[in-house]
Amino acid sequence: MTVFSPSRIVSAAALLAIGFAAGSWNAANVAHAQGAGKVYELRTYTAPDGMLPKLQARFRDHTIRIFNKHGMKSVGYWVPQDAPAKDNTLIYIISHDSREAAKKNWADFQADPEWKQVSAESQVGGPIVSKVVSVFMDATDYSPIK
């Protein structure tokens, strides 16, 4: 299992910020902050061997829609290009109206009956996530995403 240190996660966030600043992502397609309290959450999921496709399918088919229902706005989803992380890692950023809202959003999401069913069904063949790392971030005053 590959373990990502906080410095590697911060490095990933820095690379994403550079991409935004360089215009690699179209600002019209990016979630924009709606006030000073907006918080971004960088999440990195490590999947057990062979389970990344099932994790991606769960996000594609269910998770993002349920996130939206609970005020969690998707900014983007990525997989690394290089081994070994390309085979077992999903990285994404979502936004919340505030850090307090994030706490409520996650509690509501985890209590959602549809999510509970989707989560259980997606893990019939075994767990599809072995590690989650979460980093809360504030957009800088010079960030295009502010």
C-alpha cells in the first residue's frame, strides 16, 4: 500500500493551484467561492489492489449526485499518471460554504439512506477504500478560484 505523507498531499494541492493559475482549467467550469467562509477540501483515497475501477464507478454513478444533495460542490476529480498511485488513487476537491458546513455536510451525507445502500452494495466484493486523507484549504486572494 502506498502511503501519502502530508507533504505529498500539499504538493498535489500546489500542483493543482499552479494548473489553475496557468489557465490549464477553464475557470467557467470551476466552482467559485461565494464568500469569505468558502472552504475547499482536498481528499485522497487509496483503493485496495484492483478496486480503483469500482471506486470510480461509485463516484461516477452515485457519490457526486449525493454530494450535491448535501451541499458538497465538486471542483474536480483526478487520478495520478504515474505508478504505483495511478492504479489505486483517486484525488478530488470539493467545496463547502464553511468549515462548519463541511462538518454538517459530511454528517448528513454519511447518514443518507441512499448513500448507506450505495456504499454497502459497492463493497459486496470487499472494501473499495483502504485509506482516506483529507486536507481543508482556503483559496488565496490571488487564486483564480476565489
